Amino acid sequence: MTRLFGTDGVRGVANSELSPQLAFDLGRAGAYVLTENTHKPKIIVGKDSRISGDMLECALSAGLTSVGAEVISVGIIPTPAVAYLTKFYKADAGVMISASHNPVEYNGIKFFNKDGYKLPDDVEDKIEKIITDRYVLPSPTGTGIGLRKEYENAHRDYIEFLKSTIDVDLKGLKIVLDCAYGASSTIAPILFKELGADVVLYGDKPEGEKINVNCGSTHPQKLQDLVIKNKADVGFAFDGDADRLIAVDEKGNIVDGDHIMAICSIDLKKQNKLKNNTIVATVMSNIGLDIALKERGINIIKTKVGDRYVLEEMIKGNYSIGGEQSGHIIFLDFNTTGDGEITALILSAIIKKSNKKLSELALCMVSYPQVLINAKVKNELKYKYMEDQDIKREIEKLENEMKEQGRVLIRPSGTEPLVRVMVEGKDHNRINQMAQELANLIEKKLS
């Protein structure tokens, strides 16, 4: 049986793979594991704007209250807000109902512990085992049953926290916000207007049927058009639950997560706030980021793909910034997960204080061309590529040719009989040839 929890909680098509029954079971098991032996545990519950959010929140809350937990509903609100508010309200746990950047038919349930961190694998495994083994949990009656309450001040508390992350107002900046019809629509418009920005809005209503549809961080084309049309200084596109951010400069060019990390880490170093002079990224970050940071004496550590692995490394090494090319960026001095609003605020503050255009700031890093080719192999052989001496020698030959101005990355697919071959370098034609030749060799040897 496949594992119930993926890399970011439990996800699936709502009312099918992620059913109300499963949400109910997750509520019961999650509350039990996270708050065992706690008298009347308090659990924060938030959601994005998806149509299925109400259905799943009702089922989840029924499960939580059935084991005696007190549910604090904070409504439609970003995922990082749930992480922050769980700790701020001294709750025992937090739960977010969202499928992030995925299409509207999907939804998900992810848990946070009392300190606002996503759960490690072993804790998720305990929750999953209770569900799959049909473990009998306590079912209090009478006054032992939990209650559900709504916190009307949750959005205001989060907005005030966000304001505290920068030390400058945003007067004089014209900013376009694409809220993806999702969770940021309840926060970002208020936040940026109160900080004095001239704000142009798109997707700024929590309309679940439109969430992430041709908008937001995965579809920034509308934002690019609006920035140019309105002659704005910068544009920001959030995803459905606002833990990711993609920026657009005043010329309409996309500024991705790698560029944002480069800009922010260089600024942090200037302020002597870059802890241990290091940032954390994943193996999919562009080699241009490595080169840009190396030129400025900043170290970079690479992890597997996934923000949870970035966060683990940040905690282990006490680093202040880390993230992914997709715009999922963690500022650990402020919050325990990626936070699109914090990223947008910090980038806005750098633009304001430096008196530079975002296009100028983004010149600190040059993205190198990247070619990705899938090599079809036997499924049972896809992890054997480094055991083949011919393949190993070919990879070494290609990397020696590029002399630290490029790289080769091989990643077996987790679900398909494929080995993904990625080559980065200065010359697009040459790296395309390299990738194709290497993919052909892998197919020949492993098929």
C-alpha cells in the first residue's frame, strides 16, 4: 500500500481520494498523536478558498472534537499563517486544508506541531498507522467532547506580525498583486495598502472555483501584462495557499525563487544578518545561483527537492534563508515555513531602501540554460545508473568539459520507468547535445 502522507501532507482529489471520512479519521488520529495526554488540546484549523474546503473542514473538525480537542477555526488564510498562529496562540497543533498550487479539484491536509513546524516522517507514520490499523481511540461523551470556535482576530494578528518583518513603509511603490483567488486574497491586499503601497489587484477574492486557474505563481503571464500595463515597480504572484511567491520586475520579466534568494541573501550579508554566511537550496536550483553566491563569498548547501528537506538543513545548520526555484522561500528568523507575503515584503523593502529597480537587483545572478530529457529505462534498473562505469565516466567527462560553469544532474522518477537527465551550462546547443547523448547512453545500458 502506498504511504498516505506525501512530501507535503495528505493530498488527493477531494471527495474521492481525499474523502470526508479520511478527513474525519485524520482529525481523530492527528489530535491523538499530537496532543496525547493533553487536557482539552487546542488545535488551529485554516483553509484556502477551494470549494471542497468547507466539506473537509467540517469532517476534520468533527474528528478533532470527537477526541476532545478544541478547534480554533481561522477561516480562509495562508498556510504560513496557520504555522505562525499555532505558536502565537500557544496551541497544541495546527492543521491547514489546502492543495497549494494544484488545480481546484485537489485538496490536502497538513499538520503542524505546537512550534509551527511540519511533522517529521515518524510522527506522520504514527498517525497513518492508527488509521490503517483501525486503532480504537478515546471517544469522550458529555462535557468531554470538544468545541469549535472562530477567532475573528486571526487575520489581523497575522497582518500585524507580517508588518513587523520589515522596518520601512512602502510609500512610493506601485505594486501589482496576483492573489490567485486563494488564501492571500484575505491578507495581501490589506497588508500592502496599510504599508502605503499603490496597489493594483488581480484574483483578490477568495473564489475557490478559480483558484490557480491561469493565475498565481504557476501562471504569471497575467501578472506580467498587468505590471507593464500599469507601469508598476514590481508584481507579486502567490500560489493558492500563499507559501510561494514569484516576482515580476518593472519590465515584465519573471524573477524566480533562485533570483529572489540571491537578492535577499546578498542584502542580508550586507546587513551582517546572513547566519553562518550560508543559504540552503535544492539540487534543482540553477547553477547561476551557485556562481553568483560564490563570487560574493556566500556558501550554498544543496538538499533533495522539497521544502521540508530545505527546512531540516536550515534548522540543523542555523541558517536564515533557504528555498526553491519555485518561489517557496523560508526566512527562518520570522516563520517556520515558506511564506509568500514575507518574501514579497522583504523584496519590496530592498527595492525601496536601495532605490534600485528590481531588474537591476536581479542582475546579481544570471540563469544558465537548462535542458531536461527523460531516458526510458526498465523500472527495476532506474536506480542503477551510477553502478554502470560507462555512464559514470560519461558524466565525469561532461562535467570536466564545463569546468564549474555547468553541471549534470540525474534523477530517477519516483513513479515512472524514467531517469531524468538535466544538463546546465552556458551554451544551449552544446548542453542539449550533451543531455541527448547521455540520455541515449542511459537508455542503451538500462533498458
